[in-house]
Amino acid sequence: MPRYRTVLTLTLVFFCCASCKNEPPDTRALDERAIRAADAATLKAAQASDVDGAVANYADDADWLPPNAPLVHGKAAIRAGWAKLIGNPGFAIDWQINKLEVARSGDLAYTTYTYQMTVDRANGKPITDQGKDMAVWKKQSDSSWKMVADTFNSDLAAKSQAKTPETKHKTSKHHPRRKRRIT
């Protein structure tokens, strides 16, 4: 009988283990801390006008989608965009993560932000913008997190576009010409 119980116990243990899912450990809390630390380093670098530090957390093949401009692809092009942004006189920036979600799979995450940015106008007076940002992060083979897509846009109302001669003509009142009398 003891042999029968041993076989039965081993069979039950085998079936229980075989039916268990072999899920990877849940690392979302650790991943969230890593993304927050990487993001804080990016912010600190941007505030110090350190272009290399500001783009350090972009993947080599990342996309940057700035407002009112074409898509910027690749880390070198993103670096050039950040250099232009940071190079503006009076540049100051701050942002806060509002939401950070890490996928259960542990390989993708996204963040949403609010930001405040100031630059000087051509006349030297500062202009302040505020808006929102969304970034997609991907875990790299070395377990670091890099942004693969980043986009931002302003909460401020867009200024109306200046009227072109074509739109001026279309929106102006039509005054018919008077007929000339030939005498």
C-alpha cells in the first residue's frame, strides 16, 4: 500500500505542476521605478541644457513627434531637434508624469505627462507654453528602458493664421464695378 500512495502522490504532484502556468515574474513595480529614474535624469539634463543627456533615453530608432512639425526619426535627428529646442534663448522646462503603465509582459510601457516650457520671443519677452506629452517605452536587451516614441502638444489655443491674398479676396465684400457710359 505505501508504494501505491507514493505513486498516487507523485502522479498528483506531476499533474498539478503540469497544469500550472509558467509565467515570468511580475516586475512591473521594478520597471516603473526604472522608467521614473530614467525620466528624472532626462528632465534634469534638459533643465541643464545638456542635449546628450536629454536624448540619452531615446532608442536609436525612436520617433519624436513635435507639434506643427514633421515626424523626426532616429536618435541623431532627435538630438538635432532637442539641440534646437534647448538652444532657444530663455529656455526653461519642467514636466510631471501623470500616469505610467507597464505591460504585464514587462517589455512595453507608456507615460503621460503635463509640461511647462518657456522661451524668449524675438523681442526678448518670455512666452510660456503648457501642454501634454505621451511617450512609449520599450525594455532593451540589457534590461534598460528607452523611449521608442515621444509626442507632445500645447494646451494653448492656436493663433489664427494670417489671411493670404486669396483668403482676403474670398472674405471681402464684393463691390461691383460701375458701368461706364460711353458718350
